[in-house]
Amino acid sequence: MAAGSLRLAVGLLLIQSGVLSFPLGQDVPHAATCGYESCHATMPNMLNVHLVPHTHDDVGWLKTVDQYYYGDRNDIQHAGVQYILDSVVDQLLKNPDRRFIYVETAFFFRWWKQQSDGMRQTVKQLVNEGRLEFVNGGWCMSDEATTHYSAVIDQMTMGLRFLNETFGPCGRPRVAWHIDPFGHAREHASMFAQMGYDGFFFGRLDYQDRDRRRTDKDQELLWRASDSLTPPMADLFTGILPNGYNPPDGFCWDQSCDDPPIRDDPDLEDYNVDDVVNRFLMIASGQSLVYKTNHIIMTMGSDFQYENANLWYKNLDKLIHYVNARQANGSKVNVLYSTPSCYLQELHRANLTWSLKTDDFFPYADNAHNFWTGYFTSRPALKRYERLSNSYLQTCNQLEVLGGPFSGSGPFGHDDSWTMRRAMAVAQHHDAVSGTEKQHVANDYARRLADGWQHCQVVVSNSLAALSGSSAKRIYCDNLNISVCPLTESSHKFSVNVYNPLARPVTWPVRLPVNGTAYTVLDANALRSIVVPVSGATRQVRKNRGSAANELLFQVQAPPLGFSTYSVSLQRRGPPPASTRPRTPPAIQNKVLTLQAYNASDGNSSVSNQPSGAYIFRPNSSTPFVISRTAKTESLQTSVVQEVRQWFSPWVSQVVRLYADSRALELEWTVGPLPVDDDLGKEVITRLDTSIDSSGIFYTDSNGREVLQRKKDFRPTWDLEQTEPIAGNYYPINSRAYIKDDVNQLTVVTDRSQGGGSIQNGSLEIMLHRRLLYDDVRGVGEPLNETSDVFPEGLVARGRLLLTLDRPQSAADTHRPLAQEVVLQPAMNSDSKDSFSGLQDALPPAVHLLTLSQWGEDSVLLRLEHQYQSGESKQHTQPVTVNLQQKREQMCTERCLGAREGGGGARNNFTSTTGSSGVHGKCSLYFERRLILTYFSVLILLNYFLLLIRLRKQFEDITLDSTDLTLSHFMQ
């Protein structure tokens, strides 16, 4: 296949031994009329108004997940999800015409566990009849700017699996529903298309974009969400909701609303039916003028509504009755209970041609000076912890498989990865990793992740014991970023186990806090190592949490999907380690690499009263101030690493670091506590100024996968009137950004999600940290002013940026694997023996092992992906063939992305202005004796019946370039 027509997909396999036993739901009646078959009839010659009763239940925001579910802390916000579900089910049973959609599986899962068998059967009946419909279906409604695609896939898999196993085909969501995220990523749309969704609806988009689309009746479109997948594999019909996700003004009948109910007793003085109907008809008529068909949708609900569902349904019943009664007098408006999928079906039946979109919906602004680009960086420590936790979860998942039953029950206890999976799934919520929650809620997310680490460490310890044959106690050092590890600081001899979750070997620099000045490091041979003094910045950050004077540095090599073990022995405590010298090598100039900051707007401005806050980025000037034009500098040159340590101020320092044989320059930044004694918040950036002629163009990744082109002061789909020259040119950077010309490409790989832009030609700036003194009036109700017991003066954040300079034609060959190493970094612990690899041979360079996790007692979930984007690498963008060789009969079940069932059938077929976009119903990726991976190979199974392929022969060896691949330790 030509590089220009490469397809993007992730290979997803369910590998089982013995007999397949995947549940299709329990007690599902054969006569179920869910899905499109359960939709109410519409009137072809009328304006059909689809009323969609719904609740938007944040999985944490102003209150924690637990507080929201139980209805605790109503002094903060009145909300109790368990009562919403109780009330909705009760009211649905009273009228078969009523409909309700539910989104957040994290909450529904909790509620379901607490129900009696009788109530469960009742709910199944509602689902089977299409009266209760699940949309989206993930554990949460994920953020789209700050999440990594691998974590999004995992949380969607958790939710979709529960719905499938509980309700069968009728529990399958047909529509993606992201009504609250603050901008929308193209990669999310691509993933939803590859998960088999028929459509996608959201509520927020830029105010200028909305105005243009309303004028052109272009609020429903076909989103072509991949440059690499052959259409229509990543095409997704997308609709923009008319009122965010709220009801029309005057038609909110929740207990939290003030709108008057429908008073339909004509004997009462305040009878208002005629007024209500007239206002509704006027609103419906106005909405119909900005949409293309004779069908419009109205979202009847909002945040945590329907706790008393009778209020809503009693008034909706009346509204439908009285509006439709006007038809006898010639009205051409028909109102009905509906769902997003039923509305989507009518748009499909309209058989119209829709505009085509190929970019994304970032950045999002709700007014001229209100750009929601601050949250790209908000809470940088939480963002880093979430990314580290994702890496550790993948390690935990893999070792849970490789260690077999011993991993869950061994010398270190009984445990599994479930706690960490749930914590990570909740952390993907659009008010979690985004950093837009209250402080006590952010603390709760971090606590959940920390609890997940503890559970996974039991699994990892048990698995390593099984694989290494050693049950010695294992020590985990979770604070190596500040050079704290009691074991290495105090021991004369210890071992270091390094597990590599990638399916290719890696070389990784190890830095361990020690108090000696010379050590011997051995695997099978002696390794080159060096001892250097702990930096002053590190001593300042760690405070009294450690006592190491030095750091031991050496490079380790870890096999694919395996571990290596290194023995470390103290040789001497003196003379002192390699010294630092107060000078800067001429290659590093502050004028090229600078740390600067914007003073945040406090809202006291004649132009706008909008301050910077957790969501909004609004500097009070377009020119950042340089933190310091001079820096105290020390240099360190050894055989292992070269470093330049720079102190710009008591609250900003940086280390420029180059390891031996590395192609990436590392920038380790330490920022905080940000000073606010001038009553101004601070937003700190690092800026790289180069001679690259970038012409106002730069590139950012979308959720860590495909890369999109950005252009200063430009939007591809409308004529932008730029009102905020800095914030309006910021975009989310999830894993990398770059600028380039015909000769050079400078790529920056980040260790967490951050915001950034290219404000000047040849320049790239990335925001590192924010501390703000005012709430930005978007609902969170408190300023983003993080402190802690350790840092009462203000949060200190530390991170790394990796810089590479390459020819544009080959840059992806460096930054693709480099970004994967940062996302899935090696996990270290002490006291193991020997080495191990779960692969007899590494996967081909273009192939990435995305998922290896336990699915059932006798089954595992395997996802492989081609990790190169179409056209970005001459060497690696071609399709790759991978053959999996197994030594006995087993069964593979094909599934689409999200581990949803797949098979025959077809998605709805929409047509764009560029031609047909029909979607076939067969899987794009197949198994006979080969697994063919085209770009990013994610299964597209567009209908959801099991497709079983029994493998009665061994897989043949891989045929690509005579490279053999066999996966060992699967179900052994």
C-alpha cells in the first residue's frame, strides 16, 4: 500500500485458551427493541423537536467522586447521583413514551452493584426497550486536551465492557456524547470512529466558529479525523448542540431551577399553557433556522439534574401534549421524547450532503477575551502524576499477564490491577487531569492514584518473584525525581531491577541518591558509572525528605517487555565525586533558551474584566518578562553525562543535560513557589528561539498520536478575528510539539500535558506552571493557588523536556520512539535476579505494544499499533506485517477499539461535500496467519457481534524483512 493511502488502526486481540466464554448479557429478551428500532415515529412534513432528557454528572469537580455519588457536602453543591438514578428509573416505568440517556459508567456501576435482583431485571427491561439508553459509555466523559490516547482507550474499555457484559447489545452506546469538555480533539473523534460509534455530539465550541456555523447552517458536519486512515475509517458524523447541554431558556423544570411549571388548570388565575406553548414554538422556530433538516434536538437537563425526576417528566409530558395539540389547528411542529441516536437516525434518513472538517476544535473561547487555554497546564504536578500512573498501570497490567496466576496471589499478598484501573479511569475526567477542579477534589484524585500504586506494587512484586525465582523483599523508590530513596542512600550493596514495558529494548539513564563517592555497577559485566553531587535545587525541593549528598548515574539496557537486574556495590566514600565548575559551555546560550513569565490578568481592565484562572489564560501583557537576565551556572562533564545547572532565581532553576550516546537534549526545570507578593498571578513559560524559518507555523500532537499543523492567528474553518494574541495562539501539547523549515526540525517532547504556542517566527514556547489569585468565573469558585503541607508557600513543580534537532524527513524516526519512552518509562525496584523478556524478539520499530492486560481468568487483551503517521517517515510509514506464533490451539476474538464486539453490519452512511463516506461493517484488520498493521492499526468493527476465528494451526513466522516474532509467556 502506498504511503499516501496508509490506514490508521490499532490491532486488538482477545487471546484465549480453551473455550470462548465472553458473556453477551444476561436474560436479554429475544424481542428487544432497543437502539434505532425503539425510536418514536416522526412527522415527515413537520418540524420534529427531539427532547432528550439527560443529566450531566461530573466524576468529580466541586465535590469528590464519592461526595457526588452519595450526595454528601451539599453545602458545596446540591448533587447526589444515586438519587438521580433511583428517581429516573421510577419515572420511566410510569410512561413507556419517556426516554432517558445516561453517560458516566463510573457512577452507574456503583449504583448497579447496590440494586436488588428485581431492580436489575427492571432496569434491563428499560434498556431492552430503548427507554433507558447509554451514550458515550466510558467510565467518564474524558477531557480532550490533556489526556493521552492510551489512557482514554483504557477508560472507555472499562465502561463499554461493563455495559456489554451487563446488558448485551442493547447496552451498546451508538453515540459519543462530549457535552462539557472545553474544546475537542481530532484524535478523540478518530478513536470514537474506530470504536464504532455512529455519531458524536458536543456542546462547546468557539464563539466565532459557532456564529459562522449558525449563519451557514453548518452545525452538523462530517469530521474526517485522520490524515492517515483511508476514508471512511476515521470519519464521524458530528453535531453541535444548540444550547451547550442545557434546556432552552424558561424550560428548566428541575428542583434546582426557577422556571415556572406548566399550570394547565383553566380555572386557575395563573393558567399558562398558551404562554408556554407560544414561547416553545418561537424557540423551536428560531432553532430550525440554523440547522439544515426538519429535525432539531433540545437537551432537557443539565448538571446533576433529575434527582426529583417527577418534576421534569410531569412538565415534559404536558409540553409534548399541548404543543402537539396545536397540530389540529394547523401547527407544523411535532414534539417527541427522543435520544441522540434517534435524532442521528433522522439526520441520516435526510440523505443530505454535509460539510467536511479535517482539523480540530481548539482553542475554545466563549468570548473575545476568554480563551480556555490555561487548563492545558493547570495543576502541572497532578498532570505529571497521572502520566506516571498511566505508565505504571501498563507495567502492572503486563506483569499481571506475564506472571500468570502467581501475580494475583503470591508471597507479597493477594491483589490485582483493578484499583489502579479505576483510579486512572476517573482521572481522565474533564475536570480531573484538566486541573479544573477544586483543590480538595484534586487531592482526592491524587489519593486514588496513590492507592492504585500500592495495589499494583503487590502485583508487580508477585510477578517479578514468579519470573525471577526470587521472593526477596522489594523496595520501591517513588521519589527519585527529588533524589530520595532510603535504600540506596543507606545501603553498601543493593540490586536494581529495571522493567521495560515497551516491546523493543531501551537504554535508560538511572539516577540514584547515594552517600558514597564511588560504586561498582554490574550486570553480566561492569557498567560505566559516575557519582555527581546532588544539585542545590534538588536539595531545596526535597527539604528534609532525604539526606543523599550525591547521585549515582549509569545507563541501563532493558529487554523488550522484560527486565534487567543490576548489582550496585559501594567502593568508597571519598574523595569527593566529580566536581561542578562555575562556567557555561559556549554552546548553551540564554538568548536561545529562556525562562520567562506572564503576569496574569486580575480582571481589572477597561477591555475586559476576565481574569486568568484554572480554565482561562489571559496575561495582562503580550510581552512576558524575563525572570532573570543572568543565572548562577555550574557545569559538569563526565563520561556518562554533561550538565549545565542554572539558577535564575530562588523559584526558577534549570538543568541542561546530555547523556552519552543520546540524541535528545534534556531540560529539567524546577519552578516554584511562584511569588505573588505583588498581587499578580504568574504563568511561567520556557521559550526556545531559533533561526528556523517556521513562517508562523508549528505542530502539536493530538492526544499523543497524530500531529496537526497550527498557524498563528489562523483557523482553517473561519476568518479569525484575533482578540488575545497570546492565549488565542495556545494549543494543547500532549506529548510533543515542533517547528521546522526545509532544513531543520526542532521537536520538544514533554513529560505531561502542557500548553504552548509559536508566538514569534522560529520560536516555540511551552507553559510550565501557573499560580493565580482570582477565580475565572467558570464555576470552580476558587483561584488556582496550590499549596501543600510540604510547600505552604506555594507548589513547586519539576519536569523534563526533551529536545531533538533533525532533518524534517527523518525527525519522526527520533521523536516517535522517544515519546513512547517518556509515556511508558521503565519501572524500577530493588532485589531481583537475572533478566527476563516476554518477547523472544522485539517488535518491528514501527509497531508499538499498546495494551497487554488480563481480560478474564483464561484470556488476555492485546493491542498492537503502527505508531507512525502517514508520510512522516520514509523508513517506517509503510504497512507492517506481524505474525503471532503460538504453540497450541487457541481462540482469537476480534474486537474494535475499546474492546467492543465487532462483526457484520454497517454504520450509518453520511455524505460529505467531497463525496461518499460510506462505512463498511467488516473489520479493517484480520487474522488468518498474519496480522497486518497499517498506520496506528486500531480495529474498526462497526457492528458488535462476536467474530470468532479459531486458530487450528500455529501462526507462521513474521514475513517482514525476515524478522521473526514470537510472543512468549502468553497463557503458558
